[in-house]
Amino acid sequence: MATSTRVAPIVTRSRSRRISATNRRIGRFELAHRGTLFLDEIGDLSLEVQARLLRVLQSKEFERVGGGKDILTSDFRLVAATNRNLEEEVKKKTFREDLYYRINIFPLYIPPLRERREDIPLLAHHFFSLYTAGHGKSFDKIPPEAMERLVHHDWPGNIRELENIIQRSVISSQGPRFHLAPLEIVQPHVGQTDTFNTLEENERGHILEALKRSRWKIHGTGGAADILKIHPSTLSSRMKKLGIRKQQKSTQGRLTD
């Protein structure tokens, strides 16, 4: 993904210095002034963007994209999240050491969902209420047997997998009763650990399913990013990392990767 596409959403964009304030696109830094800025998947930022972010965090100053040399200031609290081990990324030189120590002030480790199963009913009910309202459904509740299956699932895709399952179930359920969609159960066998899907493989499968449902539309309502409830730039970054490309027609008329 081009660096500019990662920077643009967090800075203020202005086509010219004479552009009116009403037509100016306000970036995240400016919006976060005297508030909190949340950056998801900070470990996926390129080294160039990391350097720019570090400068803003240190000086609290930044320039508008396309807005000349106007210097803006923003005083905000930064909250960042990542599923990467940033200490290992620093050792591999893929994450700046100075940025790591600049943001690593109060780290919080969130264990995977399978290690806090008591949270599953709360999260399941939240997503259930969210998507039944969003899709105009009127189910009474998640049946006890369905909740038991949710609680005992290992959730290799973590909370996003749980959210996707609930949304898929709401969409596919017909009539007055909520029916839980099938859960992918992968049981590792002794001496056959290669049959167990990695987190990356499960993530790739979920992204491909979302792209299939959206007919490879990424942005906007009904796009894959909307289905997965993540920012389009984050989805594009994950697709690039996982080697996911839009299928093209071959000379025989078949679809190939």
C-alpha cells in the first residue's frame, strides 16, 4: 500500500491554501486535539510512516497535506493496538526502537478470547443486539445451546471471528428463532499438528469470505471492510501482507488467483 494512503486519513488534507474551511478534510491529528487518538494495528505501519508519527508525538506539530507550510499543533492522548510482538519487530528492524519506547508508557496485554471465556456471552450478546437491529431482525435471544457452543469454541480469529459468526448467523437465520452458523472446529492431533490452522490462515479465510460476499468491493457500505468492521486501509494492508489479490479471468475463461 502506498505510504500516502496510510498518512492521508490522519492528517488534514487541503487542495490549496485558498480552500474554504467547509471544504477542508480534517485529519485525525487535528480532530484528536485535547482528546484521544486510537491507532489500530500500529505494528503494520511502514518505517516511513512510523518516523512521521514519532515526529508528531515528540513535537505535537504537523503540516496539512497540500496546505503549504502551515504548522498545526495537536495535544492528544495516544492509544495504540497491535497483534504483533513489537519487541520482536524492533529486533527485526521492522519497527522503530525510538517509537516503541515513545508509545510503550502503559502497556496492556489483552489475552486471546479462548483464555477469557467468561467474556464470550457478554460480547456475543453485544454483537447479537447490534446486528439484529442493523438487519431488522427480531430474535428474542441466543438459545442456551448456541451460547454453549460459542463458549467452548477456541476462537483462533479472536473477537473478530466471534463478531463475524454472530453477524453471519443473524443474516442467515429465518423466522423467529436465531440459528447459530456452523463453527469451524479444528482439533490438533498428536503427531499431526500441521492440520491445525494458524491464526494467519484463519484471518486469510475470513478476509476472502468477506471479499466474496462483497464481490471484491472493499470501500463503502456493504464492502469487505464494512463487513469485517475494520478501516479499508487496514484491510488493504492485511490483504497485501497475506498475498490476497483480486481474481482475474484466464484465457480459458476460468478464474485464477
